[in-house]
Amino acid sequence: MAFKKFQPRSRGCKVDVSMEEFKKWLKKFDDDRDGRINMEELREAIRATGGWFSQAKAGRILKSVDTNSDGFIDEDEISKLVVFAEKQFGLRIVA
């Protein structure tokens, strides 16, 4: 899987991953196993790629993709996180 050691890529050098691979990778950070990603779990995922975000920035990202405003990224909202992942992590999510 492309996520094992993925680091943010330089421009133009994207790694292709499927939506299922992306979801599987993201779920590794669901520490409480509730099926949702909270702000701290999102920060852990970002840190795992070598990135660093403040709590405030992680909160803004969460808020922008959390369409039902429950404070979590759930299965239905993961697709909205793809835009961020493609920019930040140098990924291209493919079918």
C-alpha cells in the first residue's frame, strides 16, 4: 500500500491510491474504534505523513469537511477529506 511510508510529495509527483486504500489508512488512526475520526485522530494521521498542523488548523480542516457538524469525520464525509489529502499528501485518489 502506498501509505506505508508516504511523505508529502513534491509538486507533480503524485501517488495513486484507491479510495478504499485511503479509507483503510485513515481508519488506522481511529483510536477509539468508533468509526469516526476526531480532531486529534486527524492530527495523528497528518503527523504520520511527516506533516504538522496546529490544533487550530486541524480544527478548521475538520470543520470544513464535517458537513453534519458533529465534530467528527464519518464514512460519508471521508470523500470531502480527499481534496485536502490530494493537496497535502501528494496523492491522487483513483477509483
